[in-house]
Amino acid sequence: MKDNDTSRLSRLTAILTQLQTKRLLTATELSNKFAVSIRTIYRDIKALEEAGVPILTEEGKGYTLMEGYKIPPIRFTESQANALILAEQLVLKNKDTSFIKNYSEAIDKIKAVLRPSEKDKANLLAARTQFEQIINLERNSNNLSELQFALTNFLLTNIQYSDESNQTTSRLIEPFALLSTQENWLMVAWCRLRKDFRYFRLDRIKSLEIKTEKFTPHKMTLQDFFDKHP
């Protein structure tokens, strides 16, 4: 296979992934993303259609895939998808632009095979996670994945939490966001015991139980929280 054929095949696959990731895409957007002419994009779309991909054209708006059409996927569990979305926050701290580009494209492919509800959860987690480089590499918590699940599914969580004086209390919390410091991960949550938002260090959570009862999502962004709780 010639290099230009390989390049086109790669682009066709990437276009299909983009169509899976977003509901509507214009030829101009695809042209800009792949640095090719709009005429080339027209030819690519036609090639995908001839290959049996059900691409619909919304006049004056762009291209979309027929509802229900899916690329035969590699299935991710919600926890696996959450771990990869979280890793994206770390990658974005990297100084190498090509590495960031490649990982971002990989994340697009992951989102493409998620169901709509899972995409919403992945996007919520990305918006509610703030990452700084953790200097302390010692593994001192083991409940990050469970708290991600509770956060994105709005599930009440009961924790046994030890404070600075080693006093342990039972807290019923509504997980809101995850933050990292140089030492550890922090959970921002509404504490029903204190009737206010609190920071909880993950290494001080002795045990946790995710309840089946849901809480009402807090209608604010992470930045809104920082503005209200400086």
C-alpha cells in the first residue's frame, strides 16, 4: 500500500471516529482538522458512504451518522473510561504538543464508543477534576475509582473519615469534584453532617459505602465553587 493510500485510510477512520464523537460536523471543520481541502473531505465522505457507512447530510448544517449506527467497539467499563479520562488531565500537563495531540485523539476514539449517557458522565468528570502534579508517589489511597463513580452517578456515599487528630466520624456526603495536590487527592463534597461543602483527603477515608440513593446534582461548575469558596 502506498503512503498516500495509508494516509487516506487513516483519515477516513479518523473522520468516522469524529462523526461518532460529535452529533454534527461540517466539511469546513473536518477540512481544518485534517489539513486537507474541502473537496478532499467531500471525496472522503462519498468513499465512506460507498463503503456502507450511513452518513446523513443536514442541508446547510453538516454531516451526521444515522442514529443507532456504531463502529464495532472495544467495550470499556465505566470505571475504565473514567480512568482514561482522568489520565487525560495528567497528559495535558505534558510539555510535548505531539504527545498531547496523540492522546487527545485517542480519547476521542474512546468517547466515540461510549453510549450517550456514558459520554455525559465522562464530560462531567473531566469538568469536575483538577489535576496538579503529585510529587508524593506513594500509593496512599485506594478509592478514587469508586468516588469517580459516585460523582458521575450522583450517588450518596457514606465514609468513615479520620481527621487530623485521628478522630473518626461517619459522614454522608454528596461527591462534587476531585482535586489533586502535590501530596494527595482531595474530594470536594457536600457533607450532610456539617451542612456545607468540605474537602476530604482520600488517604484519610478509612472505608466507604456507595448508596443506591441519588442526590440532586449541584447546579454549578467547579469554577463557580472556587468563586464561592475561595
